[in-house]
Amino acid sequence: MTARLSPQEALVYTMITTSAVDRAMTDDELSRIGSIVQQLPPFHGYDQEWLVRKAQECGAALAKPDGLQSVLEQIAEALPQRLRETAYVLAAEVAASDLKVKLEEVRFLDMLAEKLNLDALVCAALERAAKARHQRI
């Protein structure tokens, strides 16, 4: 039996899974995850060692049979309603961070939205906002 994730762990699992789903975690994606954990209020009091530990745990969970589905279930179970859009926008941020949102990432975002029961228009707005923040001149 898998231990229940905290909301912070679920947010990290969401970001790590977004980065790992295409089997190529880029430096831009990992850097963005690190900066999110350093800057956003849900992660106050958590350090880089904690992030590395949670990323490794998520990777191990994803490597198991039916790992992706299991991780999605754990994320949905751990997140209160008020943090579900937060999880989605963080996933979109990671996907957009290297300016190449891959098909696997799009599919994961779709799966995440479905699992979290998020409105399609809200998801589209969150994705567009994430893309806009990562545009380069």
C-alpha cells in the first residue's frame, strides 16, 4: 500500500511527472521546478534536499507497472479542490518552460485535467498563461 501524499508532495509529483512523461527531463524543466519550490507559498519551509527526495520517489513510482495511473490517482487523492487548478498550472509551467510542449506532455495535461475534474476552458487559459510567461524576445 502506498502512503498518502501531502498536498505539497502531490504538486511536486505533478511537476516531475510532466517533465518525465516524454522520458527527457530538460534542464529548463528541472530549473523551473526548483524555482517554483523556492518561490511559491505552498512550498515555504521546504528545501532542495526535500525536492530531490520527492523527485526520486516520484520517479520510482512512475517506473512501476501502471505507474502513471497510480501517480495520477495519488495526486488526485492528495489535492484539495482549491489546489487542483494550482497543480494544473504548475504542470503547464513545466511543460512550457523549454518552449517545446511535446505530445506526451499535452496528453499528460489532458489526463491530469480529467483526473482532477477541471473545466476545459480553465485549462486552456492556464496553458496559454504559462506559454506567455515563457516567451523569449
